[in-house]
Amino acid sequence: MKVAIIGGGLAGLTAAAYLSEQSGVTGVLFERSPQLGGRAFTYEKAGFTLNYGAHAIYGLDRHTLSVMERELKLDFSSKQVDKRKVVYEKGEHLTPAPLDFVNLIKTDLLTAMQKVRFVGEITAIMANIHQIKHYATLGDYLAESGAAEDVKELWEHLVCSNFFITPEDARRVPGPVISDYYHNLFLSHRPVNYVLGSWAVITNQLRDKVNLSERWSIALQEGVDGIRYEQGKYVLKTKAREETFDRVIFAMPIQQVVKLLRGTPWEPFLEPYEHNTATEVMVYDIGLDHVVARPFSYISDMNHKLFISDVSATDHTLVPEGGQLLQGIAYLSEESSSDEDRKAYLEERTQQMESLFDRHYPNWRDAVAVKRVSKKAMVQSVKNIASNRLVPNRIESMPFYFCGDGCEGKGELAERAFSSGRRVAERLVEELLHV
Ligand SMILES: Cc1cc2nc3c(=O)[nH]c(=O)nc-3n(C[C@H](O)[C@H](O)[C@H](O)COP(=O)(O)OP(=O)(O)OC[C@H]3O[C@@H](n4cnc5c(N)ncnc54)[C@H](O)[C@@H]3O)c2cc1C
């Protein structure tokens, strides 16, 4: 069986690595950029390793990456973010983020009674008996929960931080999604970690695995710009060639699949997914030539819904000797009535971010060696809220497979890309066994 995978991000590389182990499968991985990795692309500048998307892994011991580590024999190291140095800023006050029982006891965000209530909620989630899974959204649950405003705010803020979304969107996350996600995270012994050396450590190994299997090739700078069905096979067209395949896996954001299949007989089947919205954030990365301050490894500004990670406090491999790498992220709302309003909104977010840097990293502006600001970075191609529909790995009446962080799978963000890539490879192999 000859398979085409379109997209060389985490999902496409994962699917290709698994399929490359199958002796009955040959294939080509098409990537339109000059490099692999997609949104997990890593690059070097002035001695700093910068990630387009951050490389934090939530709940590593229960994460799909740990399964892949065993199954694909990946070799990587990771380091846990120091939980005692994760703080929330509320008003002008700093307090430990209630990530575990020790921090929960210390935090000022809740009163003693509210802490008892919150511990009860965590315990119920861990035991998988929390009522939230029966509610359409987090907002619906909170409205009926009778919880104090501070407990509600804490729930919303947790969801903002893990899903990279605003409080309004947090309230729209489906109850079962919250229940599953936090069941895993609260049971994890390794809640927040970095893969040492960035995503490239993973993507390079997946690439090498594909290349080592001589049945597969990787076509870089070869975007697929057309696809048609002919005599029981799929003909893919790029600028360089036309080639025929038995099966096709789409490993790219659904917004791009919709564009690629416009005008083909398959277009109508994508209609339910066409209006999905993506999770977008503002990213403000700065590489500093020396450590200006190291008060914590992560600070989340609850007032303005943005955070700064001192990435190099956990992963020192990313900076030149003595340097510091800080990554600021601001969650963004979707709506703006005009381009002008949007511009003003983004400007306001930039100023809020810079003032968070000013408050905790004095004189940072004088130490900047590299800076990268992106006002519209796609964190997840389909925001996991009630009004969106994640893309199934197979869509009824369509002959293709779909994977990526907007598709059905386990977890959120990169884990959804890894898990859906693994799942489509598994389903394709099952299909092969039954052909
Ligand atoms: C700022 C930011 C911070 C993040 N932080 C985290 C984090 O801390 N933890 C975490 O787990 N995740 C994080 N993420 C999310 C993570 O980076 C993504 O979930 C993941 O990289 C998505 O991978 P993917 O393979 O689904 O999609 P993509 O990376 O988008 O891959 C799709 C690929 O398809 C290619 N392509 C598209 N069209 C074509 C075509 N026609 N022909 C050929 N190729 C094509 C694209 O060039 C791309 O390489 C973050 C993302 C961002 C942007």
C-alpha cells in the first residue's frame, strides 16, 4: 500500500514514523516549507534556541509522548518546571499557583473553606466522579455549582492557562473535555515539563526514523496543491510532480484542508468543520544576554490573562552561557468589530505584556539580544469549545484520514497532534490487515 501524508508537523511526522515500521507500507511525506516541524519548528538566533510554539508537556507520565517514547524508542530528556516557583498575580499580590496540595495550602487565592471545597473538586475529578462531565460546558457547571466567586475564577483561570484561551472561551469548554483533561493532569506526577533541547529533539528523531526506513521519502518544499481520484487511486499534484497513492492522510490544519479540497467532489463533506475557529495568542519571546532576575519560573497575570515563562530556568540548553530566555503569551479574544479595533486591542495586549516584564524583570529592555513578537500565533487549529467540532480521524463518506491538533485524539495542543497521528497510523494498519 502506498500512502501520502500531507503535512510535516508533529502529527504528520508521528503518523509517518509509525507507518515506516510496517513492511507492507511505502509512502511520501509532503511538506510545503523548507523544514519539518510545522508550528513546532525550532530555530537558532544569536546562540538562543527559539521555538515557534513552546515545548511544555503537560502531564508527561500520562502523555502520548511517553507512549511514543516506548513504542518508537525515542530518546529524550525532560525537566520538570519547579512547582514552587509557579505564581499567580492577582491585583498587585503574588501567590503560589495551586498546582498541588502543598501550593493549595499556601495560596492566598482561596479562603480555608474554599480550599476545602476545591480539594473536594480535585479529588472528585481524580476519581472520575465529578459532576462536570454531565454538563455541556464549564460555564453551565459553574452557574449551578453554588461555588464562591473565587473558586469559579480559579477554575476559569486554570482552563485559560492549560488551553491558552480567554475566560469567556474557558466557560465554553465542554464539561467532558474538562473532566478528562484534569483527570489526567491531577493524577500526573509530572504536571509541567520541558523536553530538554526543544521540539527539534523529537522531530529530528521522527524524521530519522522515516528516512532510515527505505520505503519512505520526505519531500520538503513540495506543497500539495491538487488532488483527484482516478481509477481507484488518488493523484496528488505538486509543482514538481504528479504521483499516485492508495491512501491519503491529511496532517494539516482543517482550514488548509478546506482550501485544498475546494471545488472537488469532497468539498461538501467538510462543511461541518469549515467554520471552526482556531486558538490564537500573542507571543512575546525575548532572549537576554544575562539573567536580569529570576523570581519564578512562571508567572500568570490573572488580571490581564497573560503569562511569562522563564523557559531557561528549566531548560538551560536553549541559551548561550549566562543568558535568559523569557516567553510571554497573551490569550486573545476572537471578536473585534473592525480592523482598527483589532489593532488597538493588540496594541493594548502588547502594553500589558511589556508592563508585566517591567514589573518583574527590571531593565530587561537593555539586555535584549533577540526578540520575536507574533501577534497572531495559532496554538491549536480548532479551539476545543462547544461551538466548534473537532475533526474525526475518518469523516463519513470521505476516503481520507485526518490528524493534527484540530482532530479527535487525546489531550490538547501538541498531545492532540501526537495522539491523532498515532491513531490514524493504527487505523490504516488495521485496514491493511483486513484488505
Ligand atoms: C505560540 C505557541 C505555543 C505553544 N505552546 C505549546 C505548549 O507549550 N505545549 C504544547 O503541547 N503545544 C503547544 N503549542 C501547540 C503545538 O505547537 C501544536 O499543537 C502542534 O505543533 C501542531 O502540530 P500539527 O502537526 O497538528 O500541525 P502543524 O504544525 O500546523 O503542521 C502542519 C504542516 O502541514 C504543512 N502543510 C500545510 N499545507 C500543506 C500542503 N498543501 N502541502 C504540504 N504541506 C502542507 C504545514 O507547512 C505544516 O508544517 C503551541 C503553539 C504555539 C503557536
